[in-house]
Amino acid sequence: MELNFAADSPPLHAIAAAKIAGVSLVTNPTLAAGSPPTLVLASGQRLHGALVVLRYIGRIGSLPDFYGGDAYQSSQIDEWLEYAPIFGSGSEFEGACGFVDEYLLQNTFLVGNSLSIADVAVWVGLAGAGLRWESLRKSKKYQNLVRWFNSISAEYDAVLSEFAATYLGRRGSSKAATSKLKEPQSSSSRSTAVENGATETAGSRAFEVDLPHADVGKVKLRFAPEPSGYLHIGHSKAALLNQYFADRYKGQVIVRFDDTNPDKESNEFVDNLLKDIETLGIKYSAVTYTSDYFPQLMEMAEKLIKEGKAYVDDTPREKMQHERMEGIESRCRNNSVEENLKLWKEMIAGSQRGLMCCLRGKLDMQDPNKSLRDPVYYRCNLTPHHRIGAKYKVYPTYDFCCPFVDAVEGITHALRSSEYHDRNDQYYRIQKDMGLRKVHIYEFSRLNMVYTLLSKRKLLWFVQNGKVEGWDDPRFPTVQGIVRRGLKIEALIQFILEQGASKNLNLMEWDKLWAINKKIIDPVCPRHTAVIEERRALLILTDGPKDPFVRILAKHKKYEGAGEKAVTYSNRLWIDYADAESISVNEEVTLKDWGNAIVKEIKKDENGVVTQLEGVLHLEGNVKKTKLKLTWLADSSELVRLTLVDFDYLITKKKLEEDEDFIDVVNPCTRTETSALGESDMRNLKRGDVIQLERKGYYRCDAPFIRSTKPIVLFAIPDGKQQTVAK
């Protein structure tokens, strides 16, 4: 969907609600001043008006009861939506704060028991009040209102910080000062500041990176993946930095597929890259393909040949590489224009003679920078292209087409990782030879992760050799893989943007990323109980309820939105063997969500394995004084079977050296499965749900309940604390 609005009056509550509720929304501030916001649906239908758009988002958002659970709640929300604008009228601001503060004395949310668009509208009103609200937050005048505001800010920090930075600027944010981003300075004002000796501390700037030679409203960027694999975490950094600068300078990003190698590329990869780009929340203005420009690129190649700036070379590849390294000119370098055009036509035809040739730029074979030593511009390839079939027999190299297409598409800044630094001069030289305007290159460091391969060629080896299930395997560093492992995109965005556009080469630990993820999922994910099936032990409570009974408990004691579950209580309880063997006779233990019990007898088999325990309830006992807090399940036919899956790194070495073969360090065992039993409520889990198993960790449901004979499959989510298991 696309939301159009006037640049001076964006519908902030609707934009914030869309971000919180996971509604994909492309924002377009192009309407004339005074025009009502217009939401354009995928069908082409339109809705007009800020509150109309907000209510529509409330109806389609992924959050439960976002626009009320029934007609009465929806009407209550409408009352709050009419009231919210009062926070924008200066004289009534504090009166409104006092009214809402008193209301929140008895309520967690404005309507019902979960977040609604009413909360979003009032939160945006407060955040937009800037310093006036920030000063009140620091005082103790409106404690209930501050508690409510801070709770929403913390729970949805990843999206609200981005929202505040983009739309509220200096007026406010979800995290006081630390998440504010200042308006970028123009090139001239930055120069003036430097001339006047103005300085800023790193702390005051937070993540604020300027784009050299950039003017607000005129920046155009491109994210240009090759469709030869799925998007991985390294590509994500490039994509998100493009988005960051586009937002910061009120510019635009396009997605361009660098589809110049038909041997590696496919429509499957195009489709999945677009899916991953959407997942990352990249707001691109267009999708283009380098292959769209093949005719113009061919014309440019012929123009360079005629101008003596390119020549056709039939030197064998290995000899050509040797000559480039040694600075030796090819014997073909001084061929006539006529001879070059003749061989160029042979290449275009894909003839036997043409297949022996390539087109090279005539740059400088003596330059110390070897990338300028007559790079290859075109090669023959008879493999049909995934988009245009067998129309072409020659394809441009990345080095040739990138500076051309960047200039033609109006790109102002090309973001490239610093591994391409030595090829920057080549990029500029080729643009100059083509007679095109200069596109500024901006470098950032490549994202490298420990125990991780990011080469698509190497990842493809794991797919082709059956070492993983596919490109979305949870052991893969692809966006689809890490999401399937249980990573929230908000965590990935925060992790990458915290690094900024640093040019320092760093080998990053996965633990930091998973620790950020834990902070996002822990406050909201439901809690469940499971018992490991192997050697589980039965605890019989001799005075326990012979007739099982059920209690309704919250799935998360601090978050009502997680819902409730039915828990069965009985005199026969299953507990984990690890707990059973650590209990002593006459020890008092705590049964979670029930109370204390005293173990009177422990039975073992001939091998000393605990098989059964007997005890009595001691519900009046002090739960704070017991050493063991046991999770348990009532012995019932309603229990569901679980398969708990843990993953390890695909390779056993933190960082591969350049001359090291990755196959030599492939980890032989990267997936382990554990059978368990879970409480009956887990039948309701859906694929993708994230939960916590009490005392076991966080899990993502990969295969939900289908039938009793088929276990629910849960993937373990790292929490940033696990020790490295790869050796």
C-alpha cells in the first residue's frame, strides 16, 4: 500500500500504527499542502483522511484487537481518537496530560487489555510535543502517564525509534535523547561549520553519518544485488544503509538486479530477493534490471571501440591474468578500430572465433592500481538469460555496466563495501571515458560474522550437497534463514544500524545480535512448559488431587497480550530427569505455578537411575527458601509430542584465511534433535510463533500441531549467552 500526504502534515499516528502492526506501507510526501492523506490499496482503491487511514490500519494490522475486540471497544477507541489532537494545542496540553494520567491509574491501556490505535494516537501526540513532554517525563507530576508512555516506547523501541528519527526529528522520540537523529546539513553548511571551528562529540551524534556531496531532497541511491542466491546478513547491511541515507536526506532508493551472469542467475532468486527486501522494510521507489540496459550498453561498448578506448582481445585467460599482474600490454592492444569492430561482431554472433575473445577497456597497463590495467568489459556466454532468453551471446561485466547504469539512472551516490576500494578509481575512469556524469562512491565496511560463510558460491555448495535444507535453512546467514531461526527483523535492523557506516573491518559475534533479539521477544512471548522425554521421572503426590482439575493461567505474567492457557493439576506429575536426580529425600521443592512439595521417597532401578519420586504437598511453604523450582506436567493423554531442534555453526573456524578451503572446516554435526512432551495448549501454536519454554529457552515453531502422532517442531533461538559449541 502507498500512503500519500503533504510533506508539512504527515499522518503520524497512521504511520506509527503501521510500523507497530507490521503493515507494509510506502510513504510518499508529494501531495499539495492542505491535501488530506490518501491511502492507495493494492487493488487501486483509495481512502482519504488521516483518521480513516488510521482506522483501516487498525482493522488490518497483525496485533489482536488493535481496533477493539467488539463494537463497544471500537467506539471507545473512536472517542480517544477525537480526544488525541488536544495534545497539539499548547494551552490545553497539561490538562490533557492530567486527564489521561488519572485514567491510567486504573488502566494499563486506554482501551481493553492490549495496545490499540488509541494508544498509538496519544503516544504520537506526546512524542511530538518534544521538549515540553520530555521535561514532564523527568518530573514526577504524571507518573501513570509516564509509565504508560515508557512501556510502549520500550516494547516497540525498534520501530518507534526509527519512526521518531524519521518523522519527529528534534521534536521527540521513543527514547529521550539517545534515539534522536538530527537533520543532515547541506554540503555548504557543513563546510561553514568546519571553517568556524564547530565540533561535535561522538556521543552527541549517536548514529548520525553524513553523506558527502549530498543535498536534502536530491539523493538517489540503489541497492543492486545479483540474483544468484538469497539475501544474506551481509547484503542486509548494504540495503539498510541505503534506506538510512534515503530517509536521512529525504531521497529515494531503487532496487536494481545486477543480472549479467546467466550461468548463476534465476527468477527464483529474483523473487526471493524481493521477498527479503520487503522483509527488511526497504521502501524502494522502483525495481530495475541491468538487463534493461543491454541495448544501450552494447552501443556504449561500440562507441568506446570506435574512440580507441576499448579493444577486442583473444589472449587466453591465464596468460591475460599474468600480463595484467606484470603490466605487460596485450599484443591485441594496438589493433585497428576496424579489426576490433570485426571481432566485436564475431563476439555478438557467438561464433567460434568470437568465443575466443573478450572486450577490454584501454586504460593504463602501467598503473600501480591493477584494476586499471585494461579490465574486461564484455565476455561471450551462450547460456540463455533468465529474463530475455537467448537474445544475447555477450554479457557486460559488473565493472563495465555498473558505472554506466548508475549514471543513466540518475544515482547520486553508489554505496559499496570497502573491499571494492581499489576499484573506485576504475569506476570513475570508466565513467569519464563514457562521457557520463560522476556518481559519488560511498564506502562502508563489509559485515563479517564469526563461523560464517557469506560467499554465495560457498553457500550454494551446502545446498547442492544436501548439508542444509535449502537457502532458508536456519543454519544459513540468509535473511530467510535467520528469520526461520527466530530472529526478529527489528533486531537485525538495530544490530546493523548500531554499526553505522563505519569503514573499520570487524569480525562480529553472533551473540550480540541474539542478545538484542532476546530483548525484543522476552517481554511479549508466551511461556509454556515442556519435559524432556528421555528418562523423565514421575513425581507422585500422595495427597494430591486424584481427580485432575484445571486452572486458567496467563501465558506471560507481565504481558496480558500473550493470552491465557489451561493448566491441568494432578497427583501424577512428569519432571525432567536432570531435576529428579538432583533432589534429596525430605527436600522441599517448589512446583512452579502451584506451590511447595516435600519429596519423601526416591526410587531407582538397578543402575541407579531415578524412576519415580513420591512426596506430599506443602502449599503453605515459603517458595523463596527452596533451592529447586521445578517445571512439571500433569500425566495426561492431552500432552503433545515435541521435537526440540538445536543448531550449530556450519564451519568450525571463526575466520577463514584467504587461501584456506572451507570444505576442510565443515562442521560434521550441525543439527541435534531432542524429544519432549509439551502442555496441551501448544496445539494452538502457529508456524512462526515465538515462545519460551520455562527453564529451557526460547523457541520458534517451525512445524505446528497436525496430529498426535506427528510432533510439533520447535527451533531453539539463541539468547546471546550460549557458549560457542563449534570446535
